[in-house]
Amino acid sequence: MDWRHETRKGNLPRALPIPARRFQPITRKALQQLDPNLPLIQPITQRAQFETTISGQLLFARLAEFFGLLAVVLVATGLYGTLAYRVTQRTAEIGVRMAVGARRTQVVWMILADSLLLTAFGVVTGIPLAMLVGRGLTSSLYGVKPLDALTYLLAVIGVAIVALAASTIPAARAASIDPLRALRTE
């Protein structure tokens, strides 16, 4: 750790790093002069004290961030796998639709609608559960209330974006199905 010593160059203050160890003998001597019975057990800088006291909260925040990103990856992977499986199962249906005259954009929208339907089911199920868990974690939420509407709105928008991103590959695959080949496989 270091202390910052303010100097002036022109009209602007400038901070110079000064090691805290340089101040320990001076501080110890000044405190002994004020009160010889005052113990100076472990002198540390204010920044070091702050970092020591906040380290648990920082660790919890980093773990929550990591698990949040992991949840996003799992949601995207699960939704992609589900939609890819459904497209494979519906190959004949998609082939018939395209043979009858469905355009590729209609097929893409059909798959995206499936994705958004699954996402809506997940959001409707997940929001009440998140509210319950949020109340239990009230003491660990820093700067966010357990029932913060903006946070829930941003979470829903984030899940919708992840769902759309995860469903683009199955939707593109469904739109590129050759009707003749799809009908032959069935």
C-alpha cells in the first residue's frame, strides 16, 4: 500500500506515491509522545483496512457474477439443444410446409416463435422464484432491492436476447431444409 502526498504543480494538485512503511516510525513516535500507554499493534493504511473489510463482499459479488454468466451459457446451450432437437423432429413437417409454398422467412418465424414461447414459459416460472430467492438474499444484495422492477425488466430483456441468439442457428437450419430431401427421409 502507499499513501498519496499531494503536491502542487502550477494550479493542479498532483499525487505522489509514498510508501506507508516510511510513515510507521514517525507515526509510532508521534503516538508515543501523545500517550505512552497507547498500544500500536498493527498499523495499516486506511485503504488496506477497507480492502480487508470488503474482501468477503467482493468475493461474493465475483462468485455471483461468475454463476450468472454460467447460467446464461447454460440457458443458451439448453435452448439451442431443445430447438435443434425440435427442428430435427419436425423436418418432415417443415419440408411439407416448404413444398406447399411456405417461404423461408415463415419457417424462421415459426422456429423463433417456438423459442419465444419456451422463453416466456421460463420467465413466467422464473420471476416468482427469483422474487422468493431475492427476499432470502436481501442482506447480500448491495445497491439492489429484492423487488427492483428495473432489475427484473433487464433480466427479462437479457433472457430474450439470449433466447433469440440461441435460436438463430436452428431457425437458419430449418429454413435451409430441402423439401424433397425432407420428404424422402420420412
